[in-house]
Amino acid sequence: MTGSSAFDGVMERTSRGGAIRFERRLPFPVAAVWDAITNPERLADWWLPSGADVSIDLRPGGAMVFTGRGDDPSTVTATVITVDAPVLFEHTHIVPGSTMRWQLEAADGGCVLRVTQFVDDVDAAIGNCWIVGLHTSLARLEPILIGSPTAWDPILFAAAQIAYSARGAAAPTAT
């Protein structure tokens, strides 16, 4: 499957908390997807809901710094854990107790991207709709890869929240 037409993210409870998992089959080579997930300029175009400047020191212990633009100049920092270019990238999340793992594998006609967000507090992840945010961000990845960036889509976010909340993986929408 390419794109994100299906609400295919999974929230699993584990002995250490939980894991949010996505798998995307993309018609692009591993190197192109690696660049999109590790190049600060490209990452800023699809992962975050609003504009930010991103810097990444792509080595274990290096900092990933996100600085908001415009009305929200706040800065958040994550730490790089593992870099095994071009197949594995792990880093802390900006929320303490959460880490992200990006795995790439060559496949016929492109590659498979597996994204896992490990969380120590599943209820907080559900309440804060982390699976919805990640789903909405991943919907913007393929357009970036073809050179047609898309804006954050609040309608997709709302639809994803309804779908994931029906499965108990996100908070229900406000009525």
C-alpha cells in the first residue's frame, strides 16, 4: 500500500508501555526515503504540523532541534540514539519516555518504511492522539518524495482521530 488512505496504524501495549506502529510501502528507493527522514530541510516539510526550522546532528548522542517559526518560536530537542545509514534511524521523541525508530528495507519497486514510536505511557499517547498525528504526518511523506509538498491537513487529522478513537487508539473527538 502506498500513501495513507487506510487508517493502518496500530497501538500495542507492551511490557514496557506501548508501541505505535506504521508500515508504508513506498515506490522510492531507500536512499530517497532516508534523505526525507534525516535531512532537516525535508523533514521539516512533512513531519511537523506547523513550520519549524530543524537541525540534526546525525550521530549517536547528536541533537535534533525543532524551532518553531512565526508566532511559536519555541524550541524542542530530541537526541539521536542510533544511525545505521540508510536503514535505521532512532531518536528520542520530544516527549520524555518516548522514542522513534525508522527502519527501511529495499523491496520490489521501492522500499518498505516501518515506523515505531515507543511510549512509556500508553494512556497519555492515546489521550494526546499521537497515532493520529503520526498518521497525518506520514500522509505528507509521499508527496514530499515526488516533489509536491502538501500542507498539514486538519480534515485528515479529524478523520483519523475518529477512525483511531473507534479502535481505542486515540481520544474521541470533542462533541
